[in-house]
Amino acid sequence: MDGQLGNPGPVKLELLTDAAAGELLTLQQAAYLTEARAHQNFDLPPLLDTLDDVRAAIADPSITVWGFRDGGRLVASVRMRVDGPVGEVGRLVVAPDRQGEGLGTALLTAAEEATPAEVTVFRLFTGERSAGPRYLYGKLGYRETHRSPEADYQLVHLEKPRMREPR
């Protein structure tokens, strides 16, 4: 992979551990500033997370935290919580200077593929004013199921069935 627009650069997929918690928190805060501005709300849960919150998510046996590194730098991350047949996608973040390169698409696809076989549906939510993420999720097959109120905007809940490989 060569880093040109629309093609992720030389990145390496890895499971993130507690050693990456501080870097992950920094990446998450930088990435969610765009969403905070769009929703005129700087109290978004990802912006309020503490280092202990991130460490707890990494330590949770029901959550897998994936990341992409470019060289030594963490440039994207996503969480996948498995709850029976449901894979709950959370905190998909891409470094602001790396957005638009296909990293979010590649990372979410890799996380879905790595999720245990018993997962039959993936679910996530995003803010109604999150144009980029909503476009990405739609492109990847996620469809809106409902909305719920959050502050002065709506959370858009989406899901998609797991695509099975043909036999």
C-alpha cells in the first residue's frame, strides 16, 4: 500500500494492548474534535474518556481493540464488542491528517473479518451531523435502523448483516 489518496499507506494492523492506551486516547481525542464541532457539543463521551476508561476498554474480554500503525505512529483504531451474535462497533477513529486515505474503511473491514464467526450482525451509531462517518458506513453496507435523542441532536443507529463467504 502506497499512501496515495484513497489507498492506505504502509500500515500495519495490530491488536492494541494497554501499552498503547495513552496514544489511543490522544488519537481518539484528536479525531473526535471534528465530530464535536459538527454537533456543537464538546462533551461527547469519546472526548470525556480518561486514560483509565481506555485501559478498561482494552482490558475488557468482550472488546477487541484494533489499530493501524504507520511506522511507529498509531493512525487509526476501532473497538469491536462481541455480545452473542452482535458485533458492536465503537470508537472508529482516524488521525485527522490521515482522513480520506481509506484507513477507516480498511480498518473497519479488517475488524469485521476478524470478529468471531458467531457474530451475525454488526451495529454502530454516530451523530446525525457526522457526514463523513455516515457516508463511510453507508458505503460499507450499514443501514439506519432508528434514531435516539442525544443533547440537541439525534444519534443515528445503523446495522448490517455479516456477509458470509460463499462455499
